[in-house]
Amino acid sequence: MAIQKRILVACGTAIATSTVVARAIEEALQARGIPVYTRQCKATEVPGLVQGMDLVVTTTPLPSNLGVPVIQTLAFLTGIGREAVIEQIITALTA
């Protein structure tokens, strides 16, 4: 059984945008057989919540020195480049 990966999903307010992104990531990875846990937060909360996470996916700029890979994208909101970002997430989680 694959180990569940932990993804922190950040946006400006941790309400609507991060919810859409987190659900899209969960569905895409589940469809590929990758167990995942997502947690939503505000971008300002990331430094205090990143410990124990495997990846951060954000819709807003964040520092890159968080100790885990950071993917900044709007692909889950616009649909543009969505599959490429999913592959980027999978690569980051399996590296």
C-alpha cells in the first residue's frame, strides 16, 4: 500500500480558492491511485504549518525556502495547464 502524501494548499484567505484546489488535487491523485491528505491554509500561515508536509501548492507567491517543494499555480482555477501541474505534483511527491 502506498504511503499517504501530505499537501498543504494555500491561498489568500483559505476559504474558496484553496477548497477548489485541494479537492481537485485529491480527485486527480486518487484517480491515479495516490493516497493524499490535503490541508488548507492562508498563505501567511504556511511557515507555521509546513512541518510534516510533503508539498505546498499555492495560488499566491510564497518563499521557496520552506524545506519542501512549492508549486505556485492557478491551473486548477483556470483549467489551463491542469494536467501538466498534476504531473508536476506527482513528480514532486515521488522525488
